[in-house]
Amino acid sequence: MPLNVKPMNTEIERKFLIQMPDVGNLARTDGCRVSLIRQTYLLREDGSERVRARLFSDRLELTHTVKNRISPISAFEDERTINISEYLALLARRDPSRVDIYKTRFAFPCKGHVFEIDVYPFWYRQAVMEVELESEGEEVEFPPFISIIREVSGDRSYSNKSLSKKIPEEDK
């Protein structure tokens, strides 16, 4: 396989802590899809396993995901759509040491990439922006209306799994 092609089921993603955007303007960005997400982590020995309920304006999408980290920005990801019965059955395996993560996601295309901005109810000055890549060395041109505080790729404290246990203080 060529070095610049990611293997199937591999997610390569960089993550950034950003200043809280104007969510009204963000929702009006060309091609923006807004969804409300509830993410629940399940008991698992290695890697992470979760179920997600994602509400769009026209549908509810339920998914089950298992991830195993390969590098700070790459993970093997097995994700599949599930039905409500599977979702409820998997919820029975929820990790009791973690809380559910609720967030509003704004996903929009810009400069050849799809950017996803997650706005959490526990932060007022900051949000998290992710961009999926084809290779770890791929260059990214950021949306001009986003103010990046710093890159947090590989910083586990900003993973949703970690946020379900402990929320870092907002940057000053």
C-alpha cells in the first residue's frame, strides 16, 4: 500500500482548542450540518468503546464505535450504524465511572477539508475543532473565521473519553 494512503478503518485526525465561535454565524456557514450528540462510553479493557445518539434536523443516527489508538493522531476505528434495540442493549454496558458527553457539533466543508466544531455545555470561552486527514503529514488550511488557541492532538485530557471523567478548566 502506498505510504500516503491510510488503511481502511483508520481515522487520522488533528484536534484544536479554539475560541468559542459565534454559533449562529457558524450554523449559517455554507454546507454546515448541525447535530446534537449524546455519547456514552462502555466498559472495555483496552481502547475505547462508545455508543452515540446523534440528532440531526431530519433524523436520529445511532452508532457503535470501537477505537484503538495507533499514534497521537491516528486510531483504528470500527464504527457501525445500529438500531434502537442494539443501542439500548449496549447502554447496559455503560461505564459507571463516566458521565455521558453532550455536545452540539457543527460540521462544514472549508478549503478541501471537513471541519467539525464541538461546543460543550460546560465551556463558555472555548470549543474543540477536529479535522480528518488522509495522512499524518497532510497540510491543513484553517477556516479564516476560527481563532485557534492551541493544538491538542494527542493530549488525552481533551478526548471525549477523558472529558467523560474530568473536564479541564477553560484556558485563560
